Amino acid sequence: MTAKVTLSFSDETIEEARRFAKREGLSLSAWMDQAAREKALREVFAAHAAAVRRAGLDVESAALADASEVGMVDDLLFGGRPRAA
């Protein structure tokens, strides 16, 4: 479903949006929809990351440790040769 709304933008903002939309082969409406959706998702992900930090979870260190462990196992099993996909 699509809703029609009236929005106001500065001349500079709308010109930049038109230029980006044209570059990407999108209508201005489609580009603005995509930009708004991406901004909303960034806000959600940023809020989630903040909650993870407040909870004291260090998922980045855990992910790096996991990747290191996978590398060590690969070295042991495959002797530095790339494994088959």
C-alpha cells in the first residue's frame, strides 16, 4: 500500500535527492522511500547496538575470537590450503 503525503524540503536537499534518484535510476518518490526506510533501519540497529553495549555484551570480541578459532582449526585440518566450498 502506498500513501500520498505532502512534504517540504529545502531547495538544496530536494536537488540532491533528485540527482541521487536519477543516478540510481529511481523516481524521486522511490528514492525518498528507500532513503527513509534506510534511515529508520539505521536507527533501529543503532538502538539495538546501544542496548547490547549497556548489557555489557562484547559480541565483537566474541566474533573475533570465533574467527580466530576457525582459522586455527582450518590450519590444523588443511595445513594452510584453502578448503573446498
